[in-house]
Amino acid sequence: MRRVAVIGAGASGMMAAIAASENARVSLFEKNEYPGRKLLQTGNGKCNFLNDAPSEERFRGSIREKGILSPLITFYDKEYILKLFSSFGLLYHKKNGGYYPRSDSAGSVNDVLIAELKARKVDLHVSTLVKNIDRSDGGFFLTLNHLKTNKRSRYEVKYDAVIITTGGKSAPKTGSTGDGYYFAEQFGLKVAPPYPALTRMISGDIFFNDNTVRTYAAVKLFIDGEYSGSSSGELQSGDQGPSGILIFDLSGRASRALSEGRKCHIMVDLLPELDEDSIYSLLKKRWESMGEGDEKTELFLGIFSERLALKLDEKLGRELFGARNLPDVLSDKDLRDIASMIKNMRFHVTGTGDFNVSQVTSGGVHADSLNPDLSAKGIEGLYFAGECLDADGDCGGFNLHFAFASGLAAGYAAGDPDRVSN
């Protein structure tokens, strides 16, 4: 019977092992003490594992650019993944455009995957680090480091195929330390440099030094003055700069650009649902109703929270009037300038969160080195799946969808190379 080794028991690795087990005997190697450690943290532990509107436009990287992504998420689409998890016994529900386990616990997703591994008699080796992969005698042999005993051994089992699903470099405490890139380079494959993605941005602007401020907004990212993308959602202030899902969605692009020495800034629209004229009308009406001695922050009464109004008072004062706060008297032009700035607040971006605080990795094994079934070009039997690939998506279940879809594609192909799946 054909034998397949899967290295890494995260979301993509468990799914790859399940798929491969239909036609092969599978061994799954995980350096942590239990599978799915990073999966358990997804969505703050609630696990948004699919989006209701999957689209390749929500991804970046060579896997998309070279045409590998679209067939994967089209064949292994939302309905396919949901049906599969239902067969595993997972109850789920939809909210805010995403699919979550009915329990709202990532543990439920992890548990049904582990139960399916056991049901399919996958050989699970935990606390076992794969140090090396040797290709010889028409197959693959693994060198293992048994972490509990710190003993190294060459595993004398010849595998017909190996699937590498070791993740990227984000959240290294969960075991994602870039092992897949090492193996890819060992076999002479191309790897796009990895960068943190789905993380905060860093800005020295004191507008963000109150971490209690949260508001709905829209953000545009500019790299060297050129528009690079936009997102909307809850904007959060943090100790070092802006955060929130809308910032996360743009952070990978900013991270890569900054590492290349390019300049980045964001434009924040605090009232994306209104145009400038409408905002001006609101401000003018409020200004005309204010009495002498009223706090200038009352200009934003009914529009923004008190905390946000205070931060706006400071930023508008500095940037429009060269003062600490808004002046005591505002002209009609001043009100129009304030309305314009509310729609177009500019912030320089000097950095992003590092791998320790990022959710996914941008970059990875490049599509130029892969076939459509995620096998390595010129190396029969070697496959890659999941976050170690050069593909990263927005928040909202897109990255887990890709992890499951790529795991299924690589698993089915490794278990039965003659199978046509997409």
C-alpha cells in the first residue's frame, strides 16, 4: 500500500492526512504535544473557519497570481468544505458573513479533525520534529528528533510521498518557525521572503495613544504615494498605532513594502457612510447651536464618542490650525476643512507588528516551483500545503479555507497521483 508522510498537524496538515488516508497509509508528524495548536487560537478561540463569499480577490501572493489559487478554492468551495465538516460531525452556524462552530469554540473544529484522523487510522507522532528529509531509493526517509527524549533517529520507513504543512513564521509560540521554507530550499525550490501579515500597523501619531478608542471607519493604504488597497471595519487605537481587522487586511502589503525601503501611509475616513457636504452640514448645524464657553468637542456631539472627539480636537487643532486644539472661533471655511479632514486623515506608517503578533505569513513557497496539485516541480512525491505557501488572505475565514482546500488537494494527490481533482 502507498505510504504518505505529512509534516505538520495544523489545519492543512490534518486535512491533508485525512484526504491522503483514502488511498494510502499515512503518518502525521507534529512537533507540538498535540495537533492544531494554532488552529485553537483562530478568531480569538471562536474559529471563523470559512467565509460566506470566498473570492480569489481576497488573497495575495504568487499562488493567486500564477493561477493555482482559483481552481483550489473553486473545486474545494464553501459547500464542499461545509459538507465535509458535517460528515465529521461538526455543527456550525453563520454570523457576520462567516461560518463558526456551533459551540463558538475552535476546540470543536480541532476535535472533529483529530477524531477523523483516529477513525482513518492515521499514525500520529506528536512531540516529534522532522529535522531532515532524504530522497533516495525512489522514496523519502525522515530524520526525526524526539523532543521528549531529545534523541535523533533516522526513520527507516520509505514514504512514496511527503506533504509539508508546517505553516509560516507567524505566531512562533505555536510552532510556526519557518520549517517548510528550510525544506523547500533544501530541494532547491523558490521561496518568496516571508513577512508578517494580519497584524497591527505602527505609527508615531499621538492620535492613536488612547487604546480605548474604537470606531467604524474605512482605510486606504498608499505605498510610495500609489494606492495599494482599502478595507473597512472597526478601527482600534493601540499603544503603537492603528489596529483592527481593516488594518490587519492591509498590513501584509505594508510589511513587505517597508522591508523594501518604501514609504507607506494610510488615509482614514472616519465617516465613510457620508460625503463631505453632508458632514459639513452636520458640523455647521452643531456649531450654530453651540453657546459661548461650550467645549469645542461638542462640535462632534452625536457623531463621535467623547474619547474620539477629544482625539479629533487635538489632531485637527495641530494639523489645521497649528495649535493644541480647535480655536474658539471657526469660519465656514474652517468647518469645510474639518469635514474634509474627517474624510481624509493621513497617518505615516513606520512599521507593522512582528511575527509574534501576526496571525498569518505573507510569502512562502513560490508558485513557480509548484504544479497545480501543489507537488514540487521536478521532485516526484513532494507536496506543500497551507500557510507555508506564498498565499495570504484577508481576515474572515479566508486563510483557513485555503488551508483546508490546499490540504485536501495535496492529500488526495499524494495518496493517489492518478486522481484528478481540479
